Amino acid sequence: MTSLDIAPFANALVLGASIASIWLIAAIGLTIIYGTVGVINMAHGEFIMLGAYTSYALQSFLGLPFLLCLPASFAVVALVGLAIERGLIRYLYNRPLDTLLATWGVSLVLMQGVRLIFGSDPKYIAVPEIFQSNVEVGFASLSVFRLVVIGVTALVVAATAWLFYRTRFGMQVRAVMQNKEMAASFGINADRVYMTTFAIGAGLAGLAGSLFGVLAIVLPTMGTAYVVQAFLVVVVGGGTLLGSVAAAGLTGELQSVFAFLTNDTFARFLLYVLIVVFLRFRPRGLFAVAKARR
Amino acid sequence: MTTKQNLYHSKPAQWAVYGLFFAAIALIPVFVTDGFLLNQFAVYGIYGMLALSISLCWGFGGILNLGQGIAFGLAAYGMAMTMQMQSQDPDSNPIPPFMLNNSLEHLPWFWQPFWSTGGGILLALVVPTLFYVVFGTLMFRARVSGPFFAIMSLAMLSAFATLILDMQPYTNGANGISPPAPLSLFGTDLDPYGTTAYWIVCGGLVAVTVGAKLLTQSKFGLVVQALRGDPERVRFLGYNVALYETCIYAISGFIAALAGCLWVMLIQYVSPAQLDTTFSIGMVIWAGIGGRLSLLGAILGAFLIQGGQSYLGDQFLATWLLMLGAFFIVVVRFLPKGLAGLLEMILGSIARQPAKHARPEPAGLPAAGE
Amino acid sequence: MDLTRRNLLKRSSLAAAAIAAPHLWLPTAREAWGATLKKGEPIKVGLLFSLTGQLAVPEEDSTLVMQYAIDEINKNGGIAGHPIQPVIVDAKSDFNVYSEKAKELIIREKVIALFGCYTSASRKAILPVVMSQNSLLYYPTCYEGAECTQNTICTGPLANQHSKDLIPYMVKNFGKKVFFVGSNYVWPKESNKNAKIWLQEAGGELLGEEYIPLGSSEFGPVLGKIRDAKPNFIFSTVVGASDIAFHKQFKQEGFKVDSMPIASLTTGEIETKAMGPEFGAGHFLSAPYFQTLDNPTNQKFVENFLKSKYGKNGSTHYNMEETYLSAYVFKAGLEAAIKKTGNVEEVTSRMIRDVSGGVRVEDAVSPEGLIWIDGDNFNTWLKPKIGQCQADGSFKVVSQAAEHVAPDPYSIYPNAGKCTAAGLVAPDGKNRKNVI
């Protein structure tokens, strides 16, 4: 009898990993933008939505295969992010609360713009037949597409880690993060670092969007469903890459287990309350950047 | 300050403008006899109170609160419960119809106090304020501030909305509570389309505006404004920063709670949509566009945006949100103090004409905010 | 500061004087109560749907089909020679705006009737004003019931009608074991309460009941529970974007439609189009109407509607058809009221409601076939039908009720009483008006 009880629970844990990967890939762009540039990007959900629409448009108008839509969405949304950074965000770098509000304005514009272009009826992204099945390993069962999301997330985390910790650009980014003026005096163009980081962060949201379009639905409002979770991952993680990985893992598993034990709605409420309590004791998140304080 | 003062900063001038504004809203029922319009103006007045509450904690206290819907929504629920219980009868009809449908046999304990109209309204005001005190204490003592606090208030708002949805037997879930009859006060029904309802809202708005204005001019208000500039410095000066932050946050919550009560009095309806994130961020947009550093500016911002939505929204059906978003971006980018800041600038440049460079205060620099 | 305080005092005494002055106590809008019609002038009705925002997906279609129906009625001579004039507003998917616009339509525009709302929450938001102004709301979609107001007429199926045939049909064809999944709000829960009764009668067995937050697109945990429970079919009341995510993840997680189909109350022609027909194919839907219904009235309706300027979205789903019917129920009601008074100018919203009990929309007009309005609770007698989604996203009717099913808003709450034209009559004989 106990083994029977353990199997569904273990399944919930496996599913938790999948939920975690979804939240992580939704949050990763937000993390590097917040961690590096210090901007809370309220338009992040709309970047996700743009990615989904890019994939939809490329697929239905140009017939691009799904796997090629992923990098294409990254590129297109990164360009949009670049334009927004150049046109708006760079003027607001020393006003963090104002960037938050300005990006909310951006999100309204993007959402309504997309609605004007594509209409408000839902769209869908088609995927190869092989993604529409599931695999069973022993007691655990997971869809192939969820495995794809986990895989892509792992790749993106690895690539981001490599970019930020193993390349010259990454070193510049970290230098700017620690001390902008000092970095500048060593000839690092902080402005350019911010610009590039913002574009990459936006692009990653776009990539996530084309995955979410397959999991669920492509709608102008789809971004809002992911953005609160993404914010929580960043806040709990403290704005570092490692922090976000840990925070997404933790919150995703908790959501899955709570949902298994109670129901989806109550699980969400419980998780939010836990996060508030957690922040009371670790206001700077799990792995905050060590900063001189007090 | 030897040069001519900017009229914008002159206290008598400010009070004069406030007086003019109060006189204007008091005169509305004389010219407006259309019940719909009167009700709509009253609703705008409530939005004005909400914008004012945001201005108080964000503009003056530097605490960006994206979850003001918590106080507004909880109070609205309290008021709706009060009004619902007015149409129930302890003997023949003891529980609201929706509870029967959710298989409740008895009135839940936390509905009991709402039998009493006075007690219900009191609870509607006190419970949200108390929550703000507790949540504020938790957050501010942990020194959660700035964007982090904004996100946490947003998350808390989502949590409440989720909870109300899930507690359907007690709250009627997504359908919300619509009391079947208007609020009855001292034995008379308060027609939501009549002048009395308008006067009550009008009185509430005047009272909170004057109260808030006096508060910002008090010593407490000055400390709070210092917090906005540099909380660390205030801490070094020996002030208990968390206490001041919690206070201003709770006061703004109380104003939002009052707005929530009055809103249900006018609309006779509440649902989890009142705790929707878009609505709460909308309040910040009103204050932002009107001018978060000016209480009156914030109120007028709410009038402007909501009026625009009601009257322009239908003409430019699809582009309204686009225009609102773009307008907001332009204001944040170029007018961080909102339209009130624009007025300040214009009056300032008039004042400065005789003696230039007296008080250089160009907008667009990090003068406001952080 | 002193000066300020004095000013303040002066102002407040002024305000007090203003309040005391009797001439300022102006009459309220009450005299405008009860919109009336004028001989020879168009009949104003309000269309209160969302044209922008999330709810625009179903509600924009409702506005279009209402305009189509009004054009059609006007082309055929209007109502007693009066053309209908729609006042169209946008509720922006925002319940605050629903309330504001309802007031505008009723108090300011003085429309004789409102057609509007899709979600129950929006209906509840406008009911206070509809009731206090004694106006009339045509609510053209399915809902949970358990409501007895004297100012509404509903043309969609109630919870007690909706799944009555579906559950026995599924039990008979797929097996006894069922799992309920719904969005977390009132309508799914009420629908499930009714479904449980049908399930018991059919000898079925309920394995589990789960609710998903509105708008959520994460079905992993629920599908995990379903996998463990191994039902024969799933009964779904998941709505909107979530519904689409549910069907997609159902297939992606390796569930097979042949061995465990989803029997839904909501997944119609728009949803299957939005998710991609391959995700909808094989599943079942219970509704009073499908675009593919094989009768001459429907064929004419589909053909004419799709080629009219309102048919741009390319389909006529159940919600649109119920909206279309509401226009004809209104026409029949108004005609009856005019006949009764003999004078157009004496007709009020209240009167139209009073004479609408028993009003019929005949086979020749109603695409779903004859329907009529119940004389007690003013919901609709109709025949629920069961359709199976085909590979192209259209539905094939596999079963149709033999008899009309009576609407009963309190079918599962007999203790609450019986809804009558005058109010909810409790078992103890007390009558309560406007129970919401």
C-alpha cells in the first residue's frame, strides 16, 4: 500500500521539476536584466508573448519549422528589447521605480499593439508529432514536450552561465555590476554592456514564449500568466543566476507538492504566503550579491 | 530663498487651489441632475481617493505600492457583506442566498459581526488597515524596499485574489457579492444615483485630502519625505525608519479602505476583480500621470484617466490602451513629477524670470523618486 | 497655518450651508425610471459586451450576431413597425466598466432592454442597477442558475439542462468511471453538482474532482491525478484559455482520446479552432446548438450570417446562436406587450418581462429548433444535443434529446424554494424578490 502512495508523490516531484523549468525559463531573462541592469522589467510578460507571436507568425506565414522558430524568436524579441532599451530604458537607469513604471507602459503598448495586428482571438503553434507523446520511466511519466522544455532550460542556463562567467563580455558585465565608475575608468563601455544585457534578457523571454505557446495558448494577454511567478523567482533568488535556478527549483517543487496534497488554487496561495515569510528573514533572497550594507 | 518664491510652493496658494477644487466638486450636483452622471462623478471621486492614497505612500514616502487593491478590495468585501446582511433577517432568512448554494447551513463566524451595520463598516475599515500594519512591519523591518517591496505587494495582492476565489462558500468566488438593495443608513435607503450618496463621497474626499495635506506639512510628514530621499541617512539620525514607513503605508491603506467602502455603496457589487493587478497598477498610473508629489495632482490624474477611458475609450476603441500606455511612458520619461510637475516647472520659470539660476530644478533628473 | 485653519472652517461652514439649503436637494434620476417607447421612433436596446480585452473572444461574436439579428428584424418590418436601434458599448472585459456602461445605457440612454454579459461575474456586477431601475436584461448564454430575479430572461441552458444527456451518454458508451475537472469558480462547481446527480442515476462512479485557477495554463498536477485515477472519461467545465491548454496538454501527456475522451460543456467551435483541430478531435460537447445542425432554418442562418458583413469570424457557435435567439425572444415579448396594452407608449421593460413567459421561437426562426421561455423562472426550454468534434474542428451531432428539458434554477436546492414570476417562494410560503 505504501509503495502505491509513494508513486504518485514521486510523480509530483518529477512534475515539480517540469514546473520549475517552466518558471525558470520564464524568469531567466528577468534575472539577468535585474541582476545586471537593476531594472525590474514589467514588460517581461509581453516579451514572452511577443516570442510566442513571432513563432506563430513565422510558422504560419513563412512555414518555418518549430525548432528554427526558437532561435528566431530569440533574435526578434532581442531586437525589440534593444530598441526599447535605446529608446527609453537608458534614460531611466538611475530611477529604478520609474523604470518599473515605464516598462509597465511598454507592456500596455505591446499588448495592445499585438492585439491590433493579430486580433484578440487565440492562435496556436504547431509542433512535430514526436513532441505530442509522453515517456514513462518506471513510475514517473512526463510528456516529451516537458522534457524539451527542461532540456532547453538547462541549455539556456548553461549558455548564460558560460556567457557571464567564462567570456570577456561576462567579465565586463560583472565589473560594471560591481562598480560602474571603476569599470568605466578601465575602458569598459557600461552603456553598451547594459544595452547588450537587456537585449539578451528580452531575447530569452522570447525564447520562453515560443515554448509556452506550444504548452498552452497564444494570446495577447498570455504573458501575465507567467510574469508574477517569474518575479517571485527573481525576488526569492536574489537576482543572481544561481539564485534563480535554486528559487525556481524550490518554488516549482513546492507548487507541485502543495497541488498534489491540496488543490492548484490553494497551492498558489500557500506558496505566496511562504515567500512573504521567507523574505522577512532573507530580504535579499537566497543568494544575494554580497553588498556593503549598514 | 531671497528671490521671488515659486507660486507652486506657496502654502496659501496651495490651499486656495484646494479650496477651489473642493468648491468645484461641491457645485457639481447643482448643475448635474442626471443620476448616471452624478453616480459616475462620485465613482471618479473614489478613484481620486485611491490616487491620493498612492501619492501619499509613493510620492511622499517613496514606497511604491502595486498592491493597493488589498485594502480597497478587503474593505469593499466588508462593505458588501454589511449591505448583504442588511437584506437578511436573523429569523426567517438568516444566510445569504449564495451560501445556501454552497451547502452552508449556518452563517460562518466571520460573517456574524456584519449583522450590525456600524460594526460591519468599522471592520471593513479596520481589518485592511491592520493587515497593512502587520505586512508593513514584516517587510519594512526586514528592510525590504524599493522595487522588491513593489513586487511583494503585487504578490500579496495575487495571493488575496486567489484566496477569495478559492473560498467560494464564504465569498461566492469569482461571481462576487451583489447586495440586492442599496445601503440603508439610519433607516433610509441611500440611493446610489442620488445627491446624498454624492455628498458622502464628496465629504470623504475633502476630508482625506485635507487630512493628507495637513499630514504632509506636519513633522511626521517631513520625516517621511526625508525617508524618500535617503532612508539610510534618516536611520543614522536616529529615527525608527520601519515605524515611519509602516505608519505612512497603513495610513494610505486606511484611505484606500475608505474608498473601498464608498465604492460598494455606489456600485452595490464586489468581486475578486477589485483585487486585480491591473486595477492596482492603474491607481499608480493615475498618481504618476497627475503627479505623485501633489495630492491634488494625483486626484486630478485619476479624473483625467478615468474620464478619458469613459469618454475617449469608446471613440478609439482599439487604440485607447495604446494611447494610455504611450502617454504614461512619455510622462515617466519626461515628467517624473507628472502634470503637476509640469505646472511647477512653468510657475517656477515665471518666478525665476527676475533672478535667474535661483533654484535650478529641471525635471527629468533624479530629483523625484529615488 | 492659522489662516489656513480659518479658511478651512469657513469652507466647512459653507459646505454645511450648502447641504442644509433645501433647493440643493435636487430630485434624483428616479423620475426617469422605466424607459418608454415613442410612437414612430426607433426602439433603443443596449448591447453590453466586451469588444476589447480577454472577454472579447466570445463577446465580440455576440455583438456581431446581435447586430445581424437586429438588421434581419428591421429588414422584415421591425417590431410593430418600429425599427430596433442598438446602442453598442464596449465593456472592455472589466467588471467596473460593465457596471458603469449598464448605468449609462439604462439611466442615460433609456434603453428598453439590455442584451449582454458572458460571465456570471459581469452579470452580477450589473444586476443591482438592472434591478433598481426595473430594467430588463437578456442574458444570452449558459449559466449556473440559483438566481431568481424579476428583471432577467435567459436564452442559454441552465446547469440542470446542460449535462443531463451528456453524462448518461458517456457512461453508456465509455464506462462508469469519470473524473471531473473545472475552472475554479461558481459555474463549474454548480454544473458538477448537477452532473453528480445524473451520474448517480446512470450508475456511474466519480473518481475525483479538481479545480484549476481561472486563466491557469498548468495542467500537469491535474493530469497526474487523472493518470493515477484511470477514469473512462473526463467531464470538463474548464473555460477560456485554460480549456485550450487543457486539451493540448492532454494530448501532449500521452492521453488517448479513444480510451478517455473529454466530455465538455464549453469546448465549442471557437475553442477547437484556437487549439488546432487535432487537439479537439474526438472529444465531446453538450450544447443546444452546433453549426452543423441539419435543418433548413440553421442552414439558411449559417449561410446568410457568414456572407453578411457580421460573419467575418467564420463560425456560428452555440453562444452566438443563443444570443441570436434572445433578439427574437425580445421581439416576441415586445409584440405581446404592445398587443396587450394596445399602445406602444405605455409599454415598459417590466411589462415586456411580464408577458414573456411562454413566448416561443418557432422552428422556422430558431436555428436550434423550437424553444420557449418558462413562465415561472424565465429561462429557456430547449433540447440539449451532444456533438463529437471531427478532424476539421466541426462537430457531428451524435445524440439529441427527444423532449424539451425544463429549466430549473433551483433543481438541486429544493429547500431554497421555487422561482416564480413574482419572486422566489420559499417552502414556508414567503416570497422574496430579486434573489441573487
